[in-house]
Amino acid sequence: MIKKIFIQDEIVKNVKKGKYVDGSLYFNKETGELSFRAFNHSKRAKRPDTLICETETGWLKESAQRVKFFSSVKKSLGNTRIHKIIKTDLDFAFENA
């Protein structure tokens, strides 16, 4: 059985160059032909995080969907002091935001 498949010229050029093309075959209802659609693997442009406030031990940043808080404190200070330092930094960051 012989089937004809519609493939765009750009895809054929890439295959002739020796590149691999990922995609899917589907039956086009409009034309009645078997067609090939290449996958688009290009990366999306990501907006960089904006720095809201810099603290003594870290920072507070904002992305498109999240607010990010980072704090780095030595373990040797103990749990109680670590908790106080991080809480103080977080309070400071939101006061100055």
C-alpha cells in the first residue's frame, strides 16, 4: 500500500541536512491527506526575577507568579537563633518592599 504524506518544505530541508525532526502524523480532515506536524522544541523566553529587597542573610524576589524569599544562616547558631534571624529578615524585607 502506498500513502502520500504532506510534509512542509522546511522540514524536508532539515532532514536533508541530516537533522532529526520530531513530530506527529495525523489525518487532515480538510484536505483528506496524511500530514506531518513537527514539534516545536524551542525554549520560551522567561522573564528574570526582580529583586524587591536585599537582607543581611539573603533576598526577597518576585517572579511572574511567586514571591521568593531566600535566607542562608549557619547551623551552628542553633534552632532558636536561626528562627529569630530568618523571621527578622522576612519582616525587614516585607517592611521595605
